[in-house]
Amino acid sequence: MTLVVAGERSGVGKTTVTLALLASLIRRSLQTQSFKVGPDYIDPMFHQRVTGKACRNLDPVLTSESYVQQCFARHVQGSDYALIEGVMGLFDGATGRKDWSTAHIARLLALPVLLVLDCSRLSRSSCRDRPRLPIL
């Protein structure tokens, strides 16, 4: 199984969630390969520390869409699970002409997305158990 871990924005906890998932899979002795969208080198070092395997970057800006697909296909072989950590927010990098976003990578590889949200400042308006309003 493969999953793209994306966020609503930078600093929301994508790396923390990704590392927790990677550690859980490794603890279960599952063959796990990690990937990072973009030219990042810090998060891939954390991934490698957890998995013991080199994390691969998927960057359509510095390479190409076909390279991203080939790189993913090559390095996911033999893995039980693969996790791709996105860059910034899910749609950051999408412009009128080009789309270099995490959403684009997920579409390009036909993968589901786990969206990490920072709910620390949400009010009752987003809660399931909010009081019912009378219908007028």
C-alpha cells in the first residue's frame, strides 16, 4: 500500500505523522520505502534514520514528470508499504501554467492522500456535537 501524506500548509505536522507511520511499519518488520516531494534534504534524513533506507526525492521541477514516475516505480519495488511526504500545503506549487504541488504528484502516481490538519484553533463551528440551530 502507498499513501501520500500532505498538509494544509507548512508546519502542520506532515513530517511528524510521516515519521510515526514509518516507525510503526518498520516496527512490524514490513519493507517500507519513503519518498519526499521536492528538493528537501532534511526530512529525508529523518526518514532514513527511521527506515534504515535512503529516502527518494520526487521533484518534477528539477527533473520531470516521467522521471518522478520512473523513480517511484523503481524504488517502490520489493516494498510492502511506501509513504510519500508532501511539500508545504497540498496545492502549494500549483500555478496557472505548471503544477508542482503534492496534489499533482498524488494524481501523477494515482495515489490516495492523507491530509494532516492543524485543528488547534478550530471553534465549535467545526465540531460534530455543536448545538443544533433552530430552522426558521
